Amino acid sequence: MQNTIYDLSMNECCDLIEHVGATRTVEVCGALGSGKTQGIRAEMQRRFPDHIYIEFDCTNKDIQDLSVPKFMKALEDHISDYVEFVPNAELGVHLGKPIILNFDEMGKGSPTLKKGTRRVYHERAVNGLNLPEGSIVYMTSNLGSEGLGDGMPAHQRNTIIRVRMRKPNAEEWIDWGMNNDIDPAVLGWVREFPQVLQSYEDVDDPSDNEYIHDPRVQRDGVCTARTLHMVSDTLKVRDRLTSTTLTAAMIGTIGMRGALDLQAFVAMADQLPTLQSIKDDPKNARVPDSASAVCLVVYRALSMIERDWFGAWCKYMERLGAEAQALFIMNATKTGYKNQAWIMNQPQFGQWCLSHGHLVRRTDDV
């Protein structure tokens, strides 16, 4: 089993890229669908808002895509006309501003592309032109153990810093999902079944976790951070799809096992009290019977809460029990949660804290 003690979180990978990426190239290797491309992109854009982000897709490029010839007429002191090579616009060297350049899927690039880009990621230069001062270069690739063809010759490998990015765990993904409009049914399901984000490297027998990608067996749809986002998008339009169409789409996204299990959560989510009933009559709106359904109500509120009905939610939340209230407060006060600042400034929040100090202490210890 792979020793993962030095696997980094996405934010730790971004820390490394931020601080060494102007002079040294970091290659981030991570599991398929783990967010290594889009997740790192969003974080680097947040950290460097004045840089121009460039994503160079190495899977559909070859050596001829790096530059093209430009015919130059001879000047008076020249003995002939000549050709100069102009860099591909996708490399961003022509922009004259600091860039963040990601050689995406470099491990799958052609041998000639890997040779042709070496000076860019090693010396920060393209066809004799230096990247603008302060530019950052990094790479993303899949794990070699996934068997997807990623690799790099030794002399090229020797010019980069290779790190492994671990998959997000359930709590991290749920935190991200609450800030990115993920369907509450998916958030609740991931909380109940955190193994859907487990790494195959932590599973001795593939049959022990049928939700995930495992190179030792052939599976069609599987659960990854990416496909969970995809299935959430489908669930948001479920009222416009037949039951058969919805189920088929879910199976085609996260596989048979995941789709049928998630479907049970979706059915439960569709029987929750409506948001309107909570806003209009928080003291009489229906309270779900099961703990899983209560959890879904909380995650739905975290995803959709607004100032004008926060007071009504607090009245309703009092009826959900201590554990559900602690779940809401723990997540609502987390650094990075999109509504944290205004929630903590609401008078109802302060009143709740005064009345439930023991729950506040409890969540601080989590």
C-alpha cells in the first residue's frame, strides 16, 4: 500500500506553487477527478488576481504547437531573408504581464512536446523570450499508479519538483460544496458515506469500496470530487426529467452503486419541509423524523440561507435538537464559509450563543 504521509492537500500544493513557482516548476500529481486542475486554478487566481491565468492543455498539443515561423525580410546589412519563430499565444509570453502557466496533463504529453517545453518550465523562456517578471509555472498530472499513461523521462523529471496531492476528504469537500451551490442531497449523502471520496490506495480489496475508481478493476461511472459536482448539476433539474432519465444520468455519472444509494437520499430530500414553510411558520413547519433527513435540512439551510429569513431559521433550528444545531453552527462559523461574516453579526446568532454556550464549546472542540 502506498505511503501517503507526505501527500499534500490542494491548499498545501498551492502554498508551494505560490512561493517557488516563479523560479522552480512544481508538478502536482493527483487522482483523477480530484480537483487538481480546476481547484488549483481557482485558488491561484484568488491568490494572484493581477496575474493572467494560462492553461496549456498538453493532451492535444505537439512540438509544432509551441511556435510557428514568421517570414522576415532582409535588412540592408543582412545577406538574405530569414525566418523567426513566434510563440503560441497559449503560452502567454506575448502578453507582457505576469502570468500563471499550467502545463495541464503534462504526463500525457507527447515525447516531442515534453522536450519542446523543457526550456519554458526549466528556464522560464520561450524562443529567446523570457516570461514576464513574476510569472509562475507549474504542471498537473495524474498519478502514475492509475495507469493512465503519465510519465516523464529522467532528465526532464530532474528539472521539476514533483508532489502528490491527496483527494479531499468528505469534510473538506462538503465545506467546498456549501460555498459552491452543490445540491444539499449530495452534501448529506457524502456526509453519510464518506468512503465515496476514499483513495483506492487505502483499500486492500477493490470489492471493499465499489464507489470509487480503482485501477485493479474495470468500472464505468465512479465517485470523484468531479463526478459528485456533475451529479449535483443533474439533480438540480430533476423536476424536469423523468425518473428513468434521472436514474440513467446518475448511473452514467457515478456508477450503479453510487446512483442507487444517492437516489434514496434524493427521495428523502424531496420530502423535506419546504424552505417557504420554514420562512412563513418556523414554529410549525414539519421536522423530519430521521437523523439523516435532519442533516439534509441543515445542509440545505447552509447552502441557501439569506439574511431576510435567518431569524425564522433560528426559530426552526431550535426544534431540530442539539446535534443538528451544533452541526449548523460549526459549519456556519468556519473560516471560508461564504456567509460566515454576516451570520455572526446577526442578533439572533448572538442570542443563540448566549442560550447554548455548551453547544458552542462543543463545536469548538470538534
